[in-house]
Amino acid sequence: MTTRPVPRAARVRAVAGRRLAAGTVAWVYAAAAALAAAALCVTLWHGAARPGTAVAFGLVIAVGELARVRLPQAEACGGAGRSTGLVCGAGALGYALLGAVEEAPLWQWVAQAVTVALVGSLVGAVPHVALGQAPSPWAAGRLTLGVAFAATCCQSLSPGGVFAPAVGHGALFTLCLLLLALLAGCVDAFLAAATAATETPPQTAVPPSRSGAATTATRAYGPLLRAQLRARLVTVPAVAATAVLLALAFASAGLWALPVCCTPLLLTQVVLRRLAPVRATRRRTLASLARAPEVAGCTPRGRARRVADLSRAVGRELGLAGGELTAVEYAALIHDVGRLSLTGPETRGTTAGQALGSRRGVALSGGAVVRQTGVGGRVATAVEAQADPYREQSLTARVVRTVNAYEDLLTAYGGPVGAAPGAGGAADGPAAAAGPRERALRTLRGATARDHEPRVVEALSRVVSRCPAV
């Protein structure tokens, strides 16, 4: 089976498509900035309707932003950890939905809702900025667009709205508000995925090249959107339900509804804040454990991190997210720890030439070590199954196995990491690395009968094609 090179016309179309997507995202956020500026000017010119209510919701949004939790689990390989602000989102969305309960001019209410959301979030973000943890400006743009969308649509349900006679103020009215809040959460997910697909994160979503040089690549939108939707599978319904409760309860109970409705989400953020250091410590522990085979000379330097980053990118390409994606990264990061049990030297630091019994012993030893770390049975099982046929493995184990074999084949075909220029390795740049890369992928495709799942191999090929230096 041969690997067909990508035609030049297809590459040109792909580059043009990425530029068009990046331009579209830039225009969307430019529109959000213009909308925010216009909303602030309108609110300052005409004044705030019911300023006490606006201040109360602004304080809720500020407290929610202040309590925002930054999770150590990265959204992309080596990327920055994502954060969650449940109370901030619920407060902003609840204030926008309040326009369906209290009749107000459309343009004035949308402007005031956007202003309250932005001012509250900016006030709550001041301590984070002082600590050097400034939130992403894209989050403010998504908040602006989401609040404007909800405030505009809810006007059709207000007492003087188009759908008010048909909907009324009963169960159907509440259901419509909930659906509107869920739609706002989906809009945020679409924008977040589009932003992640076009921006270059602090650490690239695709792992560094074998020569150590950083590379950039545009990530596929489809897997990123699936990851965003799956990450919001629980939080968006919770935020949407709380926002609807805030709008309805405030209209009848007044200011006391705000702390009562927001307390459950605030407690959830407190729990996440307590768990975040534990997860970060576990990640650092695994990273230190993964370096043990490198220090002992069993594997090349940086191999574990390269396999983990590439495995996470392949897992994301396959649609994995959340705990599944973390399990792939953890299993790939420490799958080599079993090599410390070997009594003899390995050829070029790879497992390609090992006998099946030796490979199975390495896998079982590594799994036994992993079980002592307490990272979960899924990770240990994936490490223990590395010597089994892929049909008997979980998807986590299949991804790690294929990426690990790809790394071994690149070492065999392209020379050791950091080879001198002219040695045929990746140090000569992407053009010189293309030969070993294509040979490695061709070999993996030829071993799909027993060792590698074709779906995983093709996902790896797509990830590699977007990052020529891998």
C-alpha cells in the first residue's frame, strides 16, 4: 500500500480555507467588540433601567468571575488549561432572560444586558489580572455575543412580544426560556471551537518536531467542536437552568432569589477549586515518572512527552474528550515506564525488535507501576494491553500503541532525535523529514491486520499532515 502525496492544488485550497476561517473568526470578534462599545455608549447615554437590578446582577457576575476555576486539564496537547465560570455565565444569561419577564425596548435592553455582563466580568477579573492570570479576550467576545443573542431572542417572549400570546407565562414559557438559554450555550461552543481551530495556543496543539523546533498547525474544526460540546454536556444545562431560575425567581421574589439560585453553582466551583491542585499534582507526578526511563537511558530524551502530545492530538481527531482524552495522554506519557524492568539493552531505544514475551513483560510491569499511582484503571489497562492484538484493546490502548509505533519507526527510518543536518532526520527540516514520515505511515498501514486499527492510523496521518515537522 502506497501513500499518495497531497496535490499542490489541494494544499492551496486547504491554506485558503484556513485563512478564510481565520478571517471569519476575526470579523466575528470585531463585531463583538463593536457591539460592546455601542452597548456601553447607549447605556451611558440613556441611563440604566432599574439600576438596582443591574447592580445586583453585576455583583453576581463579578463574584462568579472572581471564583472562576482554572482547570489543569488542557484543551489541546500541551495547551493552556481551560477555566470554568458557572456563576458568571448563569448571572449574565439570567439577566439577559429577564427581558422576557419585564417589558423594555429591544435596543435599550440588549445594550444594558451586554453592558452589565461585561462590566461585571471585568470587575471580577481584576484580581486574576493582578495575579498574572488574565482571562482570554476571546471569552469576553463570546460573552458579549451570547448575552446579545439571548437578550434579543427573549424579547419575542416578553409581554409585548410576537410569541407572547401563544406562549403565555406558564410551563411553555419556561420551556422556551430554557431552550433559548441552551441555544446560547451552543453558540458559545461553536465560537470557542472556531477560535481554537484558528489560533495558535501558547504551546502548539500538535507536538514539537523531533528536532525540538516548535511547529504550528491549524487544528480541525470538527473534532474541536465535538470536544467543546462534550465538555459542556453537563455545565451548559446547569447554567441554563440556573439562568432561567434567576430570571423567573427574581421577578417574583426579588433580590433574595439571586443568592438562593446561585449558591449550588458557587459550591460546585468551590469543589472544583479544591480538586484542581490535586489534578495538577498528579499530572506533575506522572510527568516525573515518565522521565525515569529517559534518565536510565532506556528511551531517548523527550520521547514520552512527544508520544503523549501526539496521542492526545490523535485522540482529539477521533472525537475523544474529557476523561477519555486525559486517559490517552496519561497512558501515552507513562507507557514506557515498564522498560525499567528489562535486564538487557534495547536496540535504538525502541520496542520494534523485541520478542512478544519481552514486550508483554514490559507492558505488564508498566501497568503494575501505573496502578500504584492511582490515576485510574483505564490508564493501567491501556498500558498493560500494549502487547495484545488491537482488536482486544480499548481505543485508548490502540491510540497509544499506534503513536508509539510511529515514534519507533521514525527513529528507525529518520535517525536518532537531534541528528545532525544531512543525516536524513528531522533536523534537515520538514522536507527531509517527509521521507521517514511517509515510510512510517506506510508501514503502519501495512500492519493493520493485527497490530494497528486502520481508523487510528488514518487519524494519525491527518494529524501528521497538518504538522509537517512531526
